Amino acid sequence: MQWVDQIHQALENNSFSLYYQPIIPITSTDSNDKHYEVLLRFMDKMGNVTLPMAFIPATERYNIMPAIDRWVISTLFANLGNSRKEKSNICTTKESNRSFIYAINLSGTTINDNKFIDFLSEQLVLHQIPAQAICFEITETVVTANLAQIASKVRAIKELGFRFALDNFGSSMSSWGYLKNLSIDYLKINGTLIKNIVEEKIDIAMVKAINEIAHLMGIKTIAEYVENQEIFETIKTIGIDYTQGHDISKPCPLEIW
């Protein structure tokens, strides 16, 4: 209950901050493509940074996640829109060819909100940003709750031009069936499979299978929790498309380029 009051105040006072973590291409040599995951942080009155795991349970229990998700979207879109306006007068050829993708996590409550698509449409018009610059991430657990409904929502949001990623993939054997019904662009492999991939032969086999099936469906793969060079070299050998983790880059305060 203490978190509930703090969260409402943070939304009113803009006490939340956006951080980013790069998602680095492994096999691509196209340095013009920049891919980032947008992360949420809470700043207390003393200026201390609090990670989401501390307050997200309260937001989910008291149905505050939709408000937070909308704050993240509107804040990021506003920054992107302002950046595009500023660069329109000074943009060089190199800058104009650079492509940015910002991945935003969505809660199940948000994506199931019937008014959410209207909100996205309004934000696109308001801030004049390209929809393809945004990739929404939903977790496998969100999909398991109601596959048919989520698949319908994903299709509707993608019709606006947005991209989609399925996060934490591979946490259950039922994972495979979701891919046939979801129209997604990226597949983020569950970090528990990546963490022990150097030592565990079964984990290596599972990641190889996930990567192969995803590629057959035209889906790019992302390995999370790449924490050291050994893991990086292993997933590179497998053929994973992107890597993300503290060994690559730790989360930093978001700056819009």
C-alpha cells in the first residue's frame, strides 16, 4: 500500500525515469541499425534509483500497470517526436540513414485494454513518429492467459505499423504452439536457457531448436542475459541474431539521438 501512494505521486510528478539497454546484432554488419530496450526506473526523493522488481508487484495487484505503460509510451514518443523535429533542420545523410528501434514492455492488462489501440493511434498523430521505430514486448505468460485474444490484439497493433517481440520464450513446452498463432518480429529467448548454455548440453540443444524454428518463420532471435564472453561466443556459433546483457552494456539513462 505504501508503494501505491508513491507510484501515483511519481506519475503525477514525473518521478519515473527511462533507461535503455542496447540489443546488439551478432551477425549483421549494418552499423546504422540501433536497437534498444526501454527500461523503467523509479527515482525517490533522495535521488536513489529503484528497479521495477521492487514496485511492479504492487502495480499489478492494484491495477496501476496500464497507467505506467501509458506514461512510458507517451514520454518516449514525446522525446522521439521532439528529437525528430530538432534534427529535421540539421540532419546529415548519415543521420537520415540511421534506423532506431525502441522496445517497450507491455503488461497483459494494457494490451487487453480495448481503448489501448486508440491511445496508440492518438500518440502517433500527436508526436509524428514512425510506428516501425517501436517494438512492443509481451511475455510468454501474458500469451498463455488467452492466446486467441492476445493474437488478435497483436495483429491489430501491428496494422498500425508497430513491431512485436515475444519475451521469455522457452519457459514451457507449450511455447512452440504460440509461434504459429502470433505475428511477431522478434523472439527473446528465456534467460534461464542462456545463463547455463556453456555448461548444459540440453540448454544448447533447446536454444538451437528455438533459433532454427524462429528463422524458418522469418523471426529474428535475441539472447537475453549474455553475461560473459563464453556465452556470447556460444550463441554466436548457434546463429542467434541479437544479444543483450550486462556483458554487452548495462542499462543507462535514456538519451534520444
